[in-house]
Amino acid sequence: QELCAMSEQKKAMLTDAQRAAKVTGTPPDPGPKPYPLAARVCLWFSWAQIVASIVVWWIYGAGELMEEVDQEEVKHYHNAKVMLLPAMLLESCYLLSSRNNMNQLKLQASEMSYLVILEYCVKMTYYSTMAHFNGGIVHKNLRAWGPLRGCYTVRYIGWSVAVPNLLTMNNFALAGKQTFGEFLRRLFPNLFVTWAYIVASWLGEVVHDPVAGWFLVILSFVAYLAAIWDQVDIILEADPQLRGRNFKIGVVVLKEIIFFIYGLVYLFGVANWMSSLAEQVFYTYGDVMLKVMQASILVVVRNWEDLAELQHAMERKVEAGKEDMSRLFRRAKAPIFAISQEGFVVAWNDHLARVSGIRESDACGKSILALIQDGSKENLKLAIEASWSGISSGAVEVSMRSQVEDGQPVQMLLTLILQRGSYPTSTITAIGQDLTELAAMKAMQEQKARFTAVLGHELRSPLHGIMGLSGSMIESAQDQMQKRQLGMIKGCAA
């Protein structure tokens, strides 16, 4: 009883997956892979930045707002809005026009297009806000040396959404066979730390206390290095057989170069090595031109990949169709063969091999005329020449040599079909109707007719003699009984 109770307890401890694996003999699903070290470091830095930002905000708060904003900078925000609008409308029209096809074909470009639309909408939102509301929320940059300059909080809020979205677009090109959800889980630490260092770098500029501010700035740059480390791991994890792998990695590397330049501009602005106007101009047109250009490249890459996938799918269907046709060719209940442009046999089906006694391995590579009886060679040759010229030759009757026991030639009525392709794949397929039995029946009927003619000739001559002789005897006979009997003989002969 104790042993039975222990066994039941062990069974109860098994999960459903383990039970299924035990029944089917397949190993249970191990579940999602654990994060590598670089991803875990990103998660640690993400939480460290969030906690540090909350504590600094709670203790010191943000700095004062700017009383006046440089209107030259605001003009560039209007330009950015104008430049973004056509790109956003163009991408929206593309998505709407191809949405049905994307959904039917289950292409990945639709997901990328949605992300690009989100990128444009976010940028359009914060640049419209900055253009129409005099920069939006503009804090004083308390970490910058030299003249007072503004820190555009609305832009940082937009970056906190647009930059992780751009990261998703860049890295999803390396997803390979993974679903969007599976790859997003792997990418989450990188996205999380990116969002966190954007928030920390903003708060580091506007917080009152310089020590706390510089701590957040330094922490955000260290977190950026952790994000680069994780990005390298993601690149190394990409499938070596991924289509266009090197090009996609190059796009990701381009993204990192752009982000590095953004970091340098941030530091140059803090160190007062770059004017406030130059810094804002770079951010503005960098967002519009560099990042939007990169997003467009990613959409082109994904569409190219989808088109390549469609091409492979079509090629697979064509190959499957060829296999089906080859199967039908071999199993057809009619004699079929194919010849090349040089007149050599390239295919020979099973039915023809059975009725002719010539195996496919023996027939392939030989001239078709060498397998045809002498009386049919000229007709077949003319029909083949007409078919290569694109002229329908109609049906042609041929007699093929046979290697079966009775040695009778195979009589066929052939229809020639030209299968065009790039040289040397063009062939003529001959589909035949077996006339052997019909020819045998025709020969039997001819023998019957000859026999009937001979038999009729042999019988008609004596009967005619009997009829003539009996007629003469009736005329000369005197006895009525004798006449009646001779009449009966003449009537039977007639």
C-alpha cells in the first residue's frame, strides 16, 4: 500500500507536458531559452536606472523651465513636420493597398510596415508639438557648460518610444524563422535598457543636483555599452543560413553608428563644443533623414525577403507539379516517350516498356528512329521536323520494334507535343494510342474475308453446274415424278 501511494504521488507531480512526453516518447518542450549574460546585464542596468531616476526625481526634482526658446530652432521643427508628412502618407498608402495580399500570403512585410507607421506617427507627434507649442516642454539643461541651453523634454518622450521601435525593426530582420513574439522576448532586455537610458540621460540634464545628474548621465552611457554588448550577442545568434545575413547585419551596424554619433552630439552639447542651435538641428534632421532612411531600408529589405520567399514557394510548387507530371507520365495507361532536339530518347514510360519489351534504361540515349520499323521511319521523321518548326503534324501511325516473346511490332498512333524551354530542355513528348490489338483484329478480319472468298469460289462452281444440269434433265424427262425430283435438286442448289 505504501509503494502504491508513493507511485500515485509521483504521478501527481508530473506535469501535463511530462505525461504527454512519457506517452509519445518525445522530449517535453524545454520552454523559452534563458537570457544570455549580456541580456541579463541589460536587465540589471535597466532596473538600476529606473530606481536611480525615481530616487533622484523624488529627492531633487527637475530643473526650471526655459522662459524663452530660440525661434530659429522652432523653425526647423516645422521643417521636420513637413518632411515627415509625405513619408508617413506614402507608407500608409502602401500598407492599405497591399494589406489584403499581405494577410492572404502571411508575409512579414506587414509587421514591418506597421512599425514604420508607428515610427512616423511618433516623430510627427512630437515635432508637431514642438513646432506649434513653442518647443513644448523645455527644461534648462543644467549639465551643459557655458551659455544656458534648452533640453526639449517632448523630444525625449518621443525618443523613448521611437528608438525602441527602431531597434525592433532593425533586429527583427535577423529573426529568421522565429515568430515576432519569440524574437521580441529575446530583444526585450535591449529595448528595456534603451528606454531606461533615454529617461536617465534626460533626467541627468535637468536635475538640480550636479552629482546626481552626472551619476545618471554616466550610468546611462554605461547602460548604452551594455546594450551594444547585447546587440553583438543578437547578431552572433542570427542563423548563418539567413538570407541576406551580411546585409542585414550591416544595417544593424549602421544603426549603432548613428546612435554613437547621437551620443557624441549629446556630450558635445554638454561640453559646449557645439552650439544649442547646431545640436538641435542635428537631432531634428537626424531623426527625419537618418532614422527614417534606415526605416525605409528595413522595409525594402523585408519586402525583398518576402518576394524571395514567394519565389521559392512558386519554385517549390513548380517542382511539385513536375513531380506529379512525371508520376502521371510513368503510370499512364498509354505509351508515352519524349525526345530531345537531337532526336534521342530522354523519357520512356512504364506502359511503353511493357508493350515493347524495351526497358527505359535501354531506350534512353538512343535515337528514336533506331527503334522504329523501316516502313514508319520517314513518316515519323517528317512529323518530328514539323513539330520542331511549330507546325502541327496531326497523328502519325508508326510501327515500333518489339522485344517481347512473340516478336510482333508495336503499332501506335502518335500525337507529338512540343514542350518549349531554354536549350537544351526543349523536348517533344509523343503520346501514343496502342494499335497492336486493333491491327491484330484487322488482320483477322482480312483473313476471314479471304477465306470466305475462297470458300465461295469453291462452292459456286459445282452448284452452278448442278443447277444447269438439273434444268436440262427436267426438260428432257418424261416421268412427272422424275421431273419433280429434279426440280427439288435444282431448288436446293439455288
